[in-house]
Amino acid sequence: MSWILKHRPQALALICGSVTVLVLLLYLVVYPSLVAGLLAIALGTERDDPNEPSAGEEAAAAFYQMVNWTAIRSVSNIELQTRDYRMRLGPAAPRHPDLIYLAVDEPSITLSSLWPEEIEASRALQLMKQGWPYNREVWAHVIDRLTDAGAKVVAFDFIYPTPNPGDAAFGDALERHRDEAVIGVDMVTPRGGTGAATTLQLPHQDLLKGIDALSEVYEDDRLGVINFEPDDDQVVRFARYRLPYGRGEFRQDFNHFATQIAEKAGFGQLIPAGAGMTSFRYAGPPATFEPNSLFEIFTPVFWSGVDEEDPGKYRDGEFFRDKIVVIGPEGHIFKDELLSPYGSMAGPEIHLNALNALLTGSFIGLTPWWLDMLFIALAGALAWALMYFFKTAWLAAAAFAICAFGYLAFSQFAYNVFDSYVLVFLPLANFLISGTAGLVAEFVAERMERNRTRSTLERFVARNIVKEVLENPDSFYNKLGGTRLPITVLFSDVRGFTTMTEESDPEQLVAQLNEYLRVMGDAVQVHNGILDKFIGDAVMATWGNINSEGYEADARLAVDAALEMRKRLAGLNAAWGALGWRTWQFGIGLHQGEAIVGSIGSDKIKQDPTVIGDTVNTGARMESSTKKYQVDLLVSDVMKPHLEGAYVLQSIDKVVFKGKTKAVETFTVIAAESAELDGPTRAYLAAYHEALETFRPPVRDFARARELFARAQEFRPNDHLCGLYMDRCRGFERNPPPADWQGEEVATSK
């Protein structure tokens, strides 16, 4: 590590360069088209047998197979997911107005929404009522009705490989409407690719009138391949508008379903050339192309409406005039669903999106391999530059974050404006890994030394003070000279400890005291408190003198520490009780205010960083008052605004401490607001505070208050506070306080 610190630029360059080389190699493995192409060129593409692949093609295929590891492909999948995010965040493809989705959905299968008279009035509905799969005469009625209405193309996203009733009628209709009809062909590929193993699953021969040989299938413009080739994560992002079938001289480019529709509709000039994969932009999430139920076109109320004011959904077929109608399953019933960048989507709707992209030119290009590799290399260089110029860790981290988000914004901009997918994951991975590796290597030696120093100091000095000395030395040393700061102070004291020292076994008492102080000190420190000192059995802790999270945060941290001390004391008592040892009780006082912070002591003997002032004295009085009220925790009214809404508070008393002139209202903390209080406790608090409000000005109804305190005591028998206030009520009934009395009690001792 010393070499890294001495030769910082060279060390960072070595780290960034090494990571960049590894990421570039990973790119060649994840996207092996470049290597595969070079192999094919090097080994030749000439074939001895037209039906067999060349040596170069075999080597390329072998390389693809070699790198097709799950871990490697997952990198590609992450990149694909970034494309999905860009698509969802970016503008959708414009929706072409001529595309209509006619769905075979549940209402079209059950016809449950139709009256028997409506079904009897339509031959098509009668056949549909017989159940799924439909008698194929239904499709003849469908194509007749839509073409008669003026539909430009009627496309069926179904394959019909086996004979079924009604084939003759449907076949005649397909022949009759040859110029408007398109039906599906399934290209079956066992390994998910194309080539010699691929077979065509054609419609049954009864439907293809006039086709006598397989060669004529290629020339039949009614047929389109319905297959998509999803990526490794099974999401459809690309369309192959012409699909290769066969090899060599027997190869044919078969039109995709969307391609055949586009040609029939007169948009053949928009079809991309060749048989390559084309990334297309979706028009939006599922149901962007709203499905219309198939049965509706045979139902008069939908087709023709009721009268002139209600012409029906389809307006006597005008709805379909000059439109492209894609008919297919709705998805949920037939499980004909594929994954899209927007999630699961019905197969016909994905066809509509591919067709829509073709008609609107909504295609997305991919950056070339050389530009991808350039981005990766530049990412490594930028990581080196940022670490070299920003020597402070947090500045470097901020710069890295800004640049990373900037690159993400640039990739989204390239998608939105230039219709291009810029490589995102590997450049960012190289950038962030290079930066992380450099920062870790640069700071690990310093951190190790700092940790050694910290562990040594923490044996003698409070953990928070050590942290401040190491991380903010200038601020810490300035405070030691004396300054006035707002602080929160905590005092705790064990009840009856002096008596215990006289009655308990010394070794046992010391063991208990050490365990108690360790546990209580830890409870303070886990809530960012400063352990100022142990005074015998007493604990003094502060917040805000060394570092502060704000006045309100300090108050809540101090209360959380006190509640943690309460909880841990209960645990200690349970363990001690099991050993037959004496159990302990304590009192805790909390107060906030300004105090003088500085280092107190002798320059020659010992100095301690501590706090002094009236705030500290009041905090000690708060702790002492817990004995009088027989509660284990008191907080002052100064802290109340910071605690309301976060804790359940119980007002205890208004006290003018000895030597003071201003009253301090004290509260105890029952629990955090999120805690569930039992019914008696809630009832007690409600009755108690009602009684206290009656006792204090302006009400001052002492007789009524005494009755209310007695009622509160029913929920908590022998409650000391209720008894104390009932005694006061009796005294004030005999001798009322002066008119300017505000409910305070003047303390006669410290």
C-alpha cells in the first residue's frame, strides 16, 4: 500500500487500466459477434456442400456455444433491462390510427351477456355458442362482415394445422378475400434458432385453396409467420420482418405476420430490407391497443346501435373502413401471452406493436461494436481522472455519482432523440468498479492506521470523543478552549446505593456495579451520547457538546437512551434475580439548555472535556426529583416541544427548584408513541391529565380534582402521584393558594 501512496497516478492508472481490459474482454464474450465474424472470415465461408455450413460458420457457432454461460448471459440480460427502462421512460411510438384489435375473449367464448333471441338471430353467434374451438365457419362470417364493412386487411393470429368443421366455408372465404386476408404460420425451431432443423406448421390443406406444392406456399400472400424470437430473458424486443427458411439454394425469406399485413395494406415500401433482427419501439403498456370483443360485430346493438342518436360502437361497420384488423386471443384465457418491456402482453397486441412500429418507422438502432468498446475505454480513463484530481473521498464520490447519472441521462437522450440504444451496463460497470477499486486501495492503509489509533484511544476516552478527535480535530480542539453551546444533559443515579455498600458483599457489589455501568454506558453511546463521567454509581452523559444532530434530534436521542437504559436495567434485574442478587432501581433526569463546554482540570495532572453551568445543575435536580415523585425518568418542559408526537408523556409537576425563581414543568416518558399501551394505562393517563387540568389554573377546582385523581387511581391502585395530588387538593381546600399561583410547587431541598 505504501507504493500506491507514493506513486499515486501510476497506481491509479494501473488499477483503472486492469479493470478496463477485463471489462473489454467481458464485452467480447457477452457480445461475441465480432469474434465470431473474425473466425468466420479467417476460416472461410465457402461451402463444399450447399446444404452444410462452412468451416467458418461452424467455428462461429462453436464460439457462441462456448460463451453461452449463465453468468455471462446475465450481464447481457442486465443490459437488456436497461433498454426496457429507457423504453418505459422515453416517448412511446405513435399509435397508428388504422390498427384495430378484435379479441377472442371470455365474453366471446361464453356469450353470457347476450339474450337467447340475439344469438338465434345470428348464424355466427349460434356457431360460437357451440363452444371453443369455434366451428371454422365462424371465421368465414368474420372475414365477410369485416371486408364488407371496408376493412383493408383482416389478419388471424391463429394457426389451423388440423381439420375442423367449417373448413370448407372458411377456405372459400380466404380464397374469396385473398387480397384482404392473412392467417398465421408457425415456424417450429427445436433450439430456438433458424436453419435446417426449422419446420413450418402450415394451415390445413383444406384452407389453402389452389396450393398444390410446398413451393407455392412462399408465393401465397395470405400466410405470415407468427413467431417472435425473444431474448435470453424471454422478452420480445426485436422483430424479424423476413424470416430465413432453409439453407443455400433452398433458402427462402418468409414474410412475418406483420410484414404480410403491411404489404396487403399497401405499406410494403416501409418494410426493412433483409432478414435481420430489428429492435422496435412499443406504442405503450398492455391495452394500448384496446381489445374489442369478437362477438360484438354480430350483435346489432354494437354494430348498428339503437337509433340515430345511438349509432352503436361500430356505426354499421364504418368503424372498420380502411382499417387493419388483427384477430386473436385476448391472452389470459388462452395463455397466448409473451413478455414485453412493459410486462406480460397478449400475443396479438405484440404483433400490433411490431406492425405499428413498421407503419410509423419506430425502430431503435444499436451502437456498433467499436463505439461500445470506445465508451468502455473512456469510462476507465474518466475514472482515473476523477480520482487523480479529486483527492478527497467525498468529492470523488460526488463526482462519480454525477458522471454516472450524466451517462444514464445521455443514454436516455440518445434513445429519445436519436432512436439509438447506447451501451450502458458495461461502461458504467467499468467506471464504478475502477473508481471503487482505486478508492479502496488508496484509503485502506489510512483506515487501518486510523482504526488502530481509535481502538487504543477508546480504552481511555469516550467513543464519540475519539471519533471527533480523529474526524474533526480542528473543531474539537476549538471547543476545548471554552465555548457556550446548546446541550442535552442526562443524569442517572442508583436508588439506595449507599445502603447497599453497607449491606452487600463487596465483590458482588463491584461486579454488579461494573456490569451496570458497562450496560448503561453502552445504552448511551449507541444513541450517540457522550459519556461525560461515572461518579460512583451515577452516570452523566451529554449530547451536543462534541457533535450535534440538531436540538430536536439530540432531545430524542437522549430520551431513546433513557428508555434503553430502563429496558436494559430490567434485563439486568432479571439476570441478577435468577442469581439471588439484589435488584436495582434508578432515577434519570434530562434537561436542555446552554452550557459552557471546555477542558477542565490541571495542565500538569489531568484534564477532562466536560460541561458546566445552570443547565447541568438543573439536570442533576431533575434526577434528584425522581425520588420525590417515585418515577424513574423526568424530562423538563424545555424538551417537551421536541418530544411531542414521538413519545407518550405524562405531566408530573411544576417545580421551582431551590435557589431558582422560575418554575420548570417536569414530565415522565411512558413509552415511545409507536408502542401499544394497554387499556388500563391509557385510561389512567386520560383520567390523570383530566384531573391535573382541573387542579391547575385557570380551573383550580380542588374538590373536583381530588375526585378525578381518585378515579385515576382506580386504574393504577396505590399510585404515588395521585396520592400526592389528593393530599395537595385537601390542603388547598382548607388554605387556597394565592391568586397568582400557576400550579407550581416550591422545592425546599436540592
